[in-house]
Amino acid sequence: MRAARIHGYGGPEVLRVDEIETPRPGPREVLIEVHAASVNPVDWKIRSGTHRAVIRYALPHTLGLDVSGVVVELGAEVTRFAVGDEVWSSPSHHGQGTYAEYVAIDERAVARKPARLSHGEAASIPLVGLTGWAALVSAARVEEGERVLVQAGSGGVGSFSIQLAAHLGARVATTCSARNVELVKRLGAEVVVDYTAEKFEEALTGYDVVLDTLGGEHRRRALGVLRAGGRLPTVVTDIPHNVSRFGPALGVGVALTRLYSFIAWTRLRHGVRVSVVMRPTDGEQLARIGELVERRAIEPVIDRVFPLADIAEAHRYSQTGRARGKIVIAVR
């Protein structure tokens, strides 16, 4: 099969499409014929080497944390799926490898694909959907009528989370550039702050929840938006920035020390609860997201589609930070 692999850490040029052996599913795994995958910022952060102090992969290594496709083989202990099922998934970091024609994934991380979506549309949702759900539902427990700020609303996590927060009955604000204002309003944002023209902490106040998708100074500035007792789920740890500055081992230590010091200080000084959100690899949660998709509460937001052969170009485009929603990789 074809698979896009990194042969070393570095820029997009380290990605290469190779012919390799098709994996065989383990006892609890399903083998998925991949129709589409997608690019997430974590993919190129792993590719660049900024995560290698946290998790080290044997090289060459196949990237990819989103997939939509068809089950073609079952492990001996699989009970939830049958050959021919159309499925989607966001596998664990240890089980990634969706930039390929086939991938074996634990059945517990897999759900049936929403029937109304194409494979390309479906592949754009799992990772950002599970991340947004973990932040707004599991961590922040957003309630109807609350005011929620979603940072970077035109990005992958942001575009999903605006829709989810609106579905939960929240009044949603977001930040984006002027060119994306109509997009985020269509997704459900009532208030939009153009970050190129004004500071969000000066435009907004008294919010119940801020979803931090940017980290760094943006996380600190969010305190000016939140009411006392507010919640600040963060989906970034600033590890890549600190690794680039201090090196792999020291950079991780600095990032985590700063983050957890911020959490303690924020709780004591501002009465704000900060939650570090880790994306679950949970097929049951993904199935619940699929129900919202079928009810049209959630729509996919796709910027561009690249063929697998152009995976390096897809990474280059993702790194510009200008993608609206997701970048999809068409495998078949």
C-alpha cells in the first residue's frame, strides 16, 4: 500500500509517499480501507520534532490522526463492526497512521460514519470534534444561556466548537480576521472580534467560558474576559514553542511548569478554573458527535482537498495558519 511517512524530523520535505506492507489488524482492531484523512496542526508539530521528548516514534513513521473509510478486515476479538461498515475515527497518538491506504485501529476508537457525509467531509471532523467535545462538554460543562468565547473561530477546533457551543444553547463569541467574519457568523457566533483591529479582552467581559486554542499570551489575556468563577479549558500546552527555544527535554519541562503554575495562580488570584484538555480516543463520544452531524447541528468546514501525493504541500498550507476549517487528504 501507499503511505506518507517521515524519514526524519524537519520541514514538509521529510514527508515521502512510500510503498509498504499493508498492516494486519490485532485482536481488537479493525483494518480500515482509507478513503480520506485530514491534516491537523499536531501532525506537522510531530513531523518537525517538537513532540519527540513526549513520544518518540520509530522512523520511518506514518502520520495522520483522522480517517474515514470502510472496514475490510476484523481482528479475532472485534464485536462492534462488520466488514463493509463505513466508519470514521481519530486514533491515539500511538496508533496513528491514517496518511495511508489502510490503517488498523482499535475498535474502541472507531464509530460508524454519518451517512449523510462523504468520506472527505467525515475525515475533517473526528480529531477536532473530540477535542471540542472534551473542552466544552466534559471539562467546561457549558450550559444553556452561558456566554462562551471560542478563540480562533475559523480554524479546525474553533469552527467545530462554535457550532457545538451554539447547539448547547450558549451565546457564542469568537475571534478571527475580517475575511472570516461571515463564516463564523454562519456557524453560530453572535459576537465576532476582528483580532487584527482590536484586542478581544478589551471588547468582551463577563464571559462564563473561554476555549483557549492558541495558548501563550492569548491564554493570559483570556483572564480579562472571564467572570470570577469562570472556566478556561485549554487544548494547547505550548510544548512546541518551548521545545524550539530550549530543546526537547528542557522545553517540555519548561512548558509544563509554566502551564501548571498558571493554573494554580489563576485559581487563587482570579477564581478561574483552568482545565488542560486532552483529546480522547473514544468511539462512543464520536458516535454522539455523529448524531449531531446527522441532525445538521454540526457541519463540516473544509478549506482545501489535497491528494495523498501532495501531502507535503498540504502541510505547508496548514503551517500558514490561514486555512478556514480543515484540510482534507483524498486517499481514494
